[in-house]
Amino acid sequence: MQLTYQKLGQDHPMYGKVDFLVADGSTPICYKSKAGYLPLESNAVVAHAENTAATVEIESKPLYVLSFKVNGEEEEMTFSSKKALDKRIALFSEKTFITEMNTTVYKTIV
């Protein structure tokens, strides 16, 4: 028995759902995904892919980036606390030489 792992083409109905098609010579046996080996039944693979996607939750926390200009030069500051960001915005809004304040929120993985 000689197993081969074949990458799926974009025209294959399971493309993007599984990584490889496992075959013995030219006879397909099963699919291989990141979660393990799956049977050839496409309904089982789709249900398994949906279940693994639904159960995986990535824990993240916000990262606040404050972009502004000081006398025409661009600057940035990062904050992990919304309260600290709000205090800095209140302080900077009183200064006439600080302009164009923008806040961007990113999610960082914990």
C-alpha cells in the first residue's frame, strides 16, 4: 500500500475545507485536514469543518492606537486601556499644537 497526499485544485468541491486527498495509487481513501483524517463523504467533512470553526474561539484583547500630528509631524501612541486612551485624548485636545487625532482599535491575541 503506497499512500499519496494530493493537494486539491481550486476546481475541487472540497478545496479550502481540507488540505489533502489521501489516495492508494489512484484510489481515493480519505481527506486530510488540520484536525485529522476525514472520510470521503462530503457531508461529513462539511459538518466537521463547521463544527471545528464554531468551537475554536481565539482569546484577544484590544490594542488602541492613537495617531496624531504634533506641529505637522506624525506621531503614534499605543494603549491597552480605554480609560488611559480617553485621558490622553482629553489632555491632547487642550493643546493647540496637536492636531488630527485618530483612534484605531486592533485585536491582539492573548
